[in-house]
Amino acid sequence: MTSTVLDVTLLLLCVSASVVVLGGVEGRPGAGTGGSAADVAADRLATETATVTYDVAGGDHDSRTVHATLAELLVMAAEERGIGPGANGPRALDRFRSGVIEAAEHAMGPRTRLDVRYDADERSGTTGERGTSDRPPWTIGAGPEPPADTDVSVAVVTHPASSGTESSEAERFRIVVRTW
């Protein structure tokens, strides 16, 4: 099992290193940070690694550990794939997701909000409708919402879905980074 987790983690690191796209969105003219604070936070999100250890329900108090970039961890938590097979379902997923959110909040600081959004390319089915998945539009949020009366800078990190999902070429997640 450890070998498989390591292999998957290395695969995700290689994929993200070649596919992660950073795009900054400028703040309004005259804003104090001009978008640079969010750009720096987005760069950290895509490159900084963290380790999440979570317990899986069992008689022997077994635990699992996942090590990846913060962006990869957020995508795994949003996809519900980070827990791996045999991890005893929803409770382990909740513990994994909670650990990922805590790691992201700790790494990014108190003035950063991260929202993970599932995004699918248009695919040609019979109707050609956008998004054939039942995923909710916003799946993971970490950090506090910015105050309504403050200037906010925004950047977006786009990350592919894990290779273990169907149609992973067209599926991706957008992580919206807001700083103030």
C-alpha cells in the first residue's frame, strides 16, 4: 500500500509540474497590492508541499499519510480520491479533507481564502452541454472569507483532475486564491 501511495504521489507531482497554469487577475486600479499578493500565494499553493496524516477507522488505529503540493492535496480532497481504497468511507474522507483544509490554512496564513472549483471542458454528447459530471460547483473552501470593505487581489491556479478519474484529460479544478 505504501508503494502505491508513493507512486501516485510522484505521478501527481510530475503531472502538476508540467500542467499547472498560473493566471493572475489584476486588482482594480489603485489597489494596494495590485494582484501581486494573490500571485505570490498562488505560486506557493502550486509549489509548496505538505503532509497530511489521518486516521482510518479500524481496530488497530491505522493511519494513512499523503504528501503532495497544497494544490494537489486540495484537488484530491475535492475529488474524494485522497483517501485511497479500503479507507473506511466517509469518516476517513472527512478526516482527510479536514487535514487538507487545516494544512492549507496553516500554510497560506489568516488573510487568504482558497476556493476549489470543479471545471469540465465542453464535451460532445448528444446535447453538447457543459459539464457532464454531478460534481458541485464549489467543493472545498479553506480560510476565512475576505471582509466586504477591503481590497482583495485574486489569482487562479488550474490543476488537472487525478489520472485515476475517467476523462481526466478534460477535467480540471480551479483554485481561486483571494488575499487581502
